[in-house]
Amino acid sequence: MASTTASTGSSSFHNTHSNNYEKMASNCTLSVAKIALTDPIFNSFPITPSSYILDNACGTGIVTSLIKSRQPNVRVLGADLAPGMIETYKEKTARQGWENVESKVVDSRKLEGVEDGVFSHVVTNFGLTSGTEDKESTQKIAKEIWRVLGDGGVAVVTTWAERNFTDALAAAALSIRPTEKPFAWDIPDEWARGSWLMKQLEDAGFGNCVTVKRVEGRMEAASLEELVDNMMGVKDVFYKGYSEEEVSRLPAVLKEKVRNLKAYDEIEESVGIKMVAWVGFAWK
Ligand SMILES: C[S@@+](CC[C@H](N)C(=O)[O-])C[C@H]1O[C@@H](n2cnc3c(N)ncnc32)[C@H](O)[C@@H]1O
């Protein structure tokens, strides 16, 4: 029987999938970043021309694009462990003509070469729980966020409370292989709690200067067919070892399972799956 659990989106997964990451994400990380970066707490630490922002575990630069749309000249560092992600980030920087943007392949657990207290804002959008091989990684990342944030600065850290789309992936797996336990990411249950995120930030050094909010994000596409096609981007992880014939049956089955999700919705010109996130704000 195939292995049924594995680490969630490690940097090597993201490295291989840097080109289709945004298609797979289907705006889910963007939807939460938009809420976080317009929250009154974040806005009480205004981005000014002298700000310096770390897009931590930046991926393809979803957070950077939101920041640049507001403050085109602000200085940003995009940092990610996956070289493929940084390559895509650099291409986007050039394509968008972003000024004052640097990028760096670096581990969020140890931000080598980054001095203490240099940033006014540190945004870690779904980067805290991205690697599960190292169960100590989350506290290491949180401590580095605290270290590189300057006095008077704010950090934003997001995590998932409810992914929901994984239920459809698992249900589709069971339809195709009824006797096999579906693949699941090896994520400790407590990582989905708001109290856990708060503790990570408190223990990292922020003490009582922390707030955590529950928000609703959404994975979305123009049609159900497109959404399923985007989700099939994870097939080499969720349906590893499936035959070509089994994979060819998946889209139709997955479509049905997505439509049956309680979190599925159709709004105006789009279809989507609601996802719930925690947004942590911590300040120095
Ligand atoms: C879920 S993606 C989030 C990307 C982006 N922040 C967004 O909002 O869409 C997680 C990112 O964390 C990166 N990552 C995983 N482990 C890392 C580590 N130890 N240090 C730095 N980046 C890491 C992955 O390469 C990936 O780009």
C-alpha cells in the first residue's frame, strides 16, 4: 500500500511547482493576504517611503504584489528557500517593473545575512507551517521574525484553520481506490488552532503584543472545470503511483466531490471553496 501521509508543501514541493503555484493556489493565499494587509491593526503601522518590508517565504510574490500596488517605491525583500520560487519571483519583479525589490534564497528558520531589527513590516503568508519535516521549524521561524523586526514594527503571520479542498481530494481518492487510505499531509492538528498561532508569536518574543483573528478566504476559478484542473496540480503528491487510467478518471470524480463540499460556492462569475485562516499580528 502506498504511503498515506507526507509533509505538507515543503520547499522542494514548491521548488518543483513554482511555475504552476499560482494556478494551484487559485487565489487562496492571495484572498487571505488581502484581508490581512487591509486590517486596521496592519494599517496602524502605515507603510511609508522609508519602510522596509520582508515578504517571508514569499513564493511567487503574492504579498509583494499587494504591497507594490499600494506603495510602488517601498523597499521589499522577498525571501524563500525554494530557488524555483525565487526565480519566478525575479521574473515577476522584472515583468512588473518593481523598483527597490531584492530577493534571496534563504531559510526562514535562519535568515542568514539578515541583520537584527532591519524591517518595519514582516509578512509571512502561509510560510510558518509550510515545512513539517522539522516540527521545531515553526518556533524557529517565529523567533527569526521577531529578531529581524525593528522596534515600532509589525509582523503578520497567517496559517490555515480549515483547508476544505483536501476533503474533496481525499473523497476522490477513495472513489478511485476504495480500499486504500487516501494521502494526507502530516500536519499536527494543533497547527490549525488560533491559540497555537498566538503561542508561537508570544513565545518568539512578542509576549503580550499579539492578536489573532479568524478570517474567511477562498480558492476560486472561473468555472468548476478550471478549479478542478487547478487542483489536479497536486496529483503527483495526492495521487502518487496512480495509473494513467486512474488519473484520467480523476477530474470527473473530483468535480463531483468539490460540488458536494459544504464549503463549495458559486458567486457571480466564479466558483470556489471557502477556506478559513488565522491572521496573527504581532508588534514590537
Ligand atoms: C504556501 S507557500 C506561500 C507562498 C506565498 N507567501 C503566498 O502567499 O502564496 C509556502 C512557501 O514557503 C516556502 N518555504 C517552505 N519552507 C521554507 C523555509 N524553511 N524557508 C523559507 N521558505 C520556505 C515554500 O518554498 C513556499 O514558497
